[in-house]
Amino acid sequence: MADSLRRLISNESCRILQEKLENWYKDYHINTCDQNLNRCCEIIEMNSMIQGQLFTILNQTAREGGHYAGVETIKSRLLPWLGTCFSSTTSGRPFETSLSLIQESIERERQLREFASTRNHELQHLEKELNSTRLQLSLVQQDLAEAQMALEETKTKSATTLLAAEDEIIHLNAALKASQAQEESALRNLDRLNDYEQQVQILKDEIAILGAQKSVLQSRLARSRSPSPRRCRSRSPSPLPLRSCSPGRARLTNAARHAHLVARFSEIYAQERLDAQALLMTYIEDLEMVQRIIYVAAVESFHAAKMAFRQFKMRVRKTLSLTYSGPESLEDTILDYIVRHEDLYDVQASVNEVIRAMNINPKISFPPEVDFIMISSLIRELCRVAFSMQTLVPPLDIAFGADGELFNENKYHRSYDSDFTAPLVVYHVWPPLIENDSVIVKGEAVSKRGALWSRRSRSKSRSRSRSMSPILSHSASPSRTLLPRSRSPSPIRSGSPRL
């Protein structure tokens, strides 16, 4: 028995049977039905050989135990198992079991083929989806490369544009500095001319005073040579009517007149200016040109009124200096006289002077069939207010403004159509009112980006010609003939910013 068991172990039949079972299990779904049946028969044959060897060992073991050894074990375990096997064999169950196993194997093989075909179809579908995804990925990569190229091109263009903008800014700064230099040169020449005019006027005043002294001396000499001491002394006629005046009136009413004139200046801006603008818009469709005309009219009205005030003051000084001997100073007496006799101011002459100056102004234009005399009512009110402002202590004036100057929040309000980020003034709508270089009433200006340079380039090629002065067409008075205009020094120029 021991030798048989040793041979069974040395043959490694059980291990080989186990390996065959494991290999068959691994390849079961791959093999065909015949292959699986052959494997099963092969395993059955090997199993029968192992069972035969085991029965041999069982027989030998029972013999070694004697006649009655192992009887209980054989009864309890071997005989029931053998009975089951024989009963199954006699009833024909193995054939039915084999048939059912064959049918099951065929069904499983069919299911396996269907499963394999389904898996192949799914695999093909997944391969198609993978190819499509790869194609989309390549397209996305291509789009990404194109986007990167476009981004690089945009960066290059942006850099080029930035360089061009910097060059343009440098050019504009150079042009601005050149224009500022020209403006400063023109202002210096204008100030020099005003100084010359002031010196000439002072000389004329001195000549007039010397002439008056000469006439006084001649009259005294004639009186000393006259034979009759009782003869009535003749006096030269006064160029101005001397009315009664109260000394110190100008200084006593200075605050009240100051408040009234400032309020009147604001009323002209709010009412008469808009009326004149609406009237001009019926002939000129360009709002900018209409506003420029009104601004030039305001500036020229102040200039003409200041010139008329100086001439009026010289006449009063010439008249009062010969006979005045009061307790007040001569300047206070002259100012009191002018305040009491403002009705002697020839407003129409100033209006004519303003219209004449507007006709030769190169910044404004007007249709030839009409005339600036249309806005004479606005000019008249401005001249009266400007003349009265010269009688204040200190006098009021308007600030000097130039196209292209830096916008000053303390001097101007921006118009409703302005660019509120633009740093330069394109043109002015209304001048600010100042007192001792301090703004007390703000003006109005228009600021826009880029409009100043294009407008200056267009203005160089535009020329305006008028056949005759509209003043001569309305009046033949000798005081309205066209003469070269002389500007008087404005007190705002000493403190106004120059560009």
C-alpha cells in the first residue's frame, strides 16, 4: 500500500489534474465546443486513472486490516457513494446530464460569440470615437496655434501702435511748445505795443496839459496888458459841462455798484447772450462759429469801453485840473464826476468800434448779406457794463483767453458738449470776470480731444474777405470810418496763464 501511495505521489497525477483544470478554466471561453469536450474527456480519463489507483490502495489497506477492519468506514462512506453512482447509472441520468451539458455548452458558446461580436462592435465604436476625439484634438491644437499666432501679431501691432502714439505725442508736445513760444512772443510784442501806446498817450496828456498851461499864461498876459482893470475876464469854454457833484460819492457807492454790475454781467450771460445766439443761428448753422462771434463781441466790448473810459477820464482831468482846488484829491474828484455823469459816455461810438474790430477779426466769419449790427443790443449792454466797471475801486475786467490754453477749473465751466477729460480749450463761449487777478464769476469754454489741431490746420487754408465794412453801409458818420485798432493793456494779462 505504501508503495502504491508513493507511486501515486511521485507521478504527481493530482497536481497535473489540477493544472489541467486551471488551464481549461482559463481557456474555456476561448476554446470551441469540441476543444472543451476533449479537455473534459481528458480530465475524466485522468481522474478515472487516479480513482483506479485509489481503489487499489483502498483494497490493499482493507486487506492489511484483516477481515473485519474498516467495515464501519466502508459501510458509512464508500457504500452510500457507490450506491448513488450505480443508481444514477442504471436510471440513464448520465446521458441526459451529458446532453444538457452539451446544450448548455452550445448555448454558452453562442452567447460567447454574441458577446464577442458585441465587444468587437463596441471596440470599433470606441476606436471611431477615439479617432474622432484625436481629430478634434488636432483641430483644437491647430486653432490654439492660430490663436497664439494672432495674439503675437496683435501684440506686435499694439507695440507698433504704441510707438506711433508716443511719436505722435512727442510731435504734439513739440507743436504745443512751438505754439506756446509763438504765443508768448506775440504776447510780449502786444505788451510792448501797449506800453508804447501808453507812453504815447501819456505824452499826449502832457502835451494837452502844457497847452492848457500855455493858454492860461497867455490869458493872464492878455489881462495884464488890458487898459481897463474892470474889464470882464474871459475864460475858455470847458469841453465838458460841469455839473454839481458830491465828493466821495464813488467810494461811498462802490460796494453797491460792484454787486449790481456783477449781477448785471451774469444776467447778460443768461439772457441777452442766449437771445443773440438764437438770432445768429437763423443765419449761421455752425453753433461753434456763433459762440465764437458772441465771445469776440464780449472781449471787444470790454476793450472799447476801457479805451472810451480812459479818453473820458483824460478830458475830465484836463478840465478839472485848471480850476480844481477842493479838499478831496483830484483823482477822487475825477472818479466822482465820471460816476455822476456816465450818461455823457458815447455808447454808440464804442459799438461802432466793436463792430469794426469784429469785421477784421480772422477767427470769425459772417454771411456777406447780413451784418454784425444785428447783435448791437448785446454789444451796447456789454459796453455800458464794462464802462461802469472801470469806475469801481478796484476796477473789474475779463480774463485773457486763447485757443489751445490749458483748461482751468477756477476760470471756466465746461459746456454741455465738451469732453470732460480733454486738457485743452478748443474755443471760449463767455469770458470770466476778474478782480485783482482773482476770478469772481466763471466763464464758459469748450474742451475736446483732437479737435484743436484739425481746426488749426483748416483755419490756415480758410480765408475770409469782406468787400466793405458793414458800419459804413449803415451810417456815414465820420466817427465810424475804419481805422487801425489799437489795444490797451489789460490788467488780467499780468496774472493770466500764457500758453
